[in-house]
Amino acid sequence: GVMLQQCIELGWQKLGLQPDFMTGKICPNLAQAKLVIDAAAALSDVVLPELDDSDRRALQNMIRDLKVNYVQRVGAAS
């Protein structure tokens, strides 16, 4: 639900791909991004059984996209 959506949005912010909703600035923090992405993945595991096929695929794609972008950002930072 709402908590999962907030985790996903916060993940994008912490990856530095969306502005921080409080400041409007881009403030990447990869350590925090990892925590938020892991939390979103765990929450998605709870809600996936409740979703229809279309929503399940959409949620799985969102989590995958966060993870892929995290890996890309970590690679670029090293």
C-alpha cells in the first residue's frame, strides 16, 4: 500500500534519481538507498499474493528497476 509506495519513492530519491521531497534537492545516499530498497523488497513479498497478475508484475518491475539502478550507481561510484 502506501508504505510500500513511500519506500519506492524514497529509494529513487536516495539513489539521486529524484529530488528529495522535503528539500527539492538531489541528495544521493547509496547506503540509505540499499536499506530502503531492501525494505521495499521485503514489503512487496508481503503484498504480492494479494495482487492480481498485472499489479504483481508492475510491482515486481518497480523493485527490479530500483535494484538495477542501485547496482549501476554503486558501480559508477567505485
